Amino acid sequence: MTDNQSKAFYDTVFVSDVHLGARCNHTKFLKFLGELKTKKIVFVGDIIDIYCMEKYKTRWVAEDTECVHKIIKHMQNGVEVVYIPGNHEAKIRRYGDFKHKNFKMVDEYIHKTKGKKYICTHGDKYSKFSSGSWKQLIFNKGYEIITPISLWLERIFQFSLVYQLKNTIDGKKFIDQYENDIAQHCIDLGNYDGIICGHIHHANIRRIGSVDYMCCGDFVDSCTALVEKDGYFHHIKY
């Protein structure tokens, strides 16, 4: 253990949905990375937005590169980094068994703390809205229409249409359905105390059935991360 690790505020920090190259709030994410003290970082998907860069021609800017430099700096200081690709970086899921020194890329990750075991997954594979169902097809079509409009509004007016829609009654029902679907996947797996995910851009910790459901949030709108110390979890917000 290095001196930096022994002084860490947290044992593990979980971050998802940063969307570098598209919608990232660089100011807050860079502040987060600059202040972060932890032994381990688990990136729970959609850190790099390959999808939007390819489909909507969003640009990788200097601030995106600066974020990557800060992540690498943490690795150089001995922080373990686990990278779980999400659906916006699905093209690199083929490298799900890659490992080099204190960095590894996996499709899913098992986090153990204080005798408990949590499955970490991005979450896009296990909801009725994102697992190959007819609901997914309808949701995807709506997302295809809304995303370019939301990107334009964010760039010109700093207004997120996606965030506003999620706060409608139907949006909240969608979030609740997603959370229950993810929790049910954890229950079906068996032998896990809970599940840690991303994808939905809605930070939350709740008990669903026999498991703990935890979503990291995002660094687009809410700018939150999930942190763990001695087996206790909570969110930090920037």
C-alpha cells in the first residue's frame, strides 16, 4: 500500500455515465478527479461516449483529454482501476478480459466488502427497456429522436431535455421500472447482497426485495458518484 492509499478517504469509488467526448460536465468531473482520494475506482460504464462521437459527430475536446490524464495519474499513484464498458462504448466490450498492472477491463465486476458481495454492471442488458424487447425498440427510437435535440440545447442553452423528461411522471415510472428490473436480475443471480449499476443517470440507493440497489448517477446532469468506506455506501455530489 502506498502512502497515498493509506490516507485515502474512501476504499472504493464507483463512477458511471461520464460521457467523455459528448455531454460530460468537464468542470465538475475534473474537480472530482482532482480532489479524489481512494484505493480503488470502478468505472461502471459509459465513461467514453463512442456512440455519440460516431453517430452525432460530437467532438473530443482538450478537457476530455485532461480528464484521461487525471485518471492515469491516479493509476500511477497506485490506485486500482476497474473499467466496465457500457452501451455507449459497446465496441470495446470485446476486450472484457484485459488486464495490465493495476488496470483491468471486465464485463462485470464483483465488489467484496465486510463479508458482503455486490455485482457491478452497467445495467443496459437487464432492463425491459434495454434487453432486446419490444419496449427497447420503442425506447431506442425515442432516444434517437431526443438525443440530438438535447445535445443542441445543452450546447447552446445549457439545458438538458433528457434530464427534464426523466423528472416527469412517466419518466419517474420508467426509472422505477428500471431499478426493479436491475434488482430482480441480482436476485435471480443469487448469492449477492446487492447490485451497483449506472445507465439510468439517476443516483439512488434503495432496498428492493432481498437486495440493495445502488446507482452511481452520472457526470452530465446530477454529477454524482457512489463511494464506499468500511462497507458503508453513500453518494457524493459535485
